[in-house]
Amino acid sequence: MLRPLLLLRSLSYPRGRVLMDQEKLLYFKGLLEGMLHDLLVEAGKTATDMRQDSNGDFPDPTDRASLESDRNFLLRIKDRERKLIMKVKEAMDRVDNGTFGICESCGRPISEKRLMARPVTTLCIECKTEGENQERMERQRGTKVRRSFPS
Ligand SMILES: [Zn+2]
């Protein structure tokens, strides 16, 4: 019931409104560029580590198993990094098109304090909290459904 409401609100979100002055936008753009740089360096390191692992020799099956679970861990990290890299790039696009700092759900400005702590955010704190509550409810419902159909 709450989902369609959220969708309607995001449709009425006023695109193209410039709420921040140029100086602040440049500051956040610099912040995002720094984040992107660090993420790309980290992602490159992870990829290099993975290549080195796969060239290794595995005489002990126990060691090999632990190494493979490590590699799964690296893949998860890499996936998280990739998602964050995309988020940073999207935030940089929003700086360019003038929608940075506007909540994409309610269209109100996101507080500067929140943007400083998390420049990639697309939601104000009120909408973020609402979204988290919904997610938690959906997760709980999902768990109940899975439990009633054991595999
Ligand atoms: Zn909002």
C-alpha cells in the first residue's frame, strides 16, 4: 500500500530545480571526484589480488576451500564497490544537471549535514527512514514466506 504512494510522489518531484549555489556544488563535486578516485584505486587493488590468488597452487584441499571462500568475499566486496562507484557517478551527474541535493522521493532539499556525511544519497533523512522501515517490513514478510515453504 505504501509503495504506490512513494511512486506518485517521485513522479511529482520537480526536476531541474537548482537549490544550491555554485560554490557548494563545486565543493560536493570535488568530494565526489575524490571518492570516485579512491574507489577506483581500491577496486583495482581487489582485482589484482584476485588475479594473484587464481595463479596459486593448491596442494591442500582444506586450504583451497578457504581460499575459495576468500575469493567469494572479494567478489562481494567488488560488487559493493561497483555499486558505490555507480552511485558516485550518478551523484556527479546530479551535480551537473542541477538536481544534486534534492530528495528524489519528496522533492525537498536534503540537509547539507547529511550530504556532507553521505554525498551519494538521493533521499532526505525522513524519506530514508521511511524507506528503511518499509524494507524491514518487507524482509520480515519475505522470511515468513520462505519459512512456510521449506526447500
Ligand atoms: Zn524526502
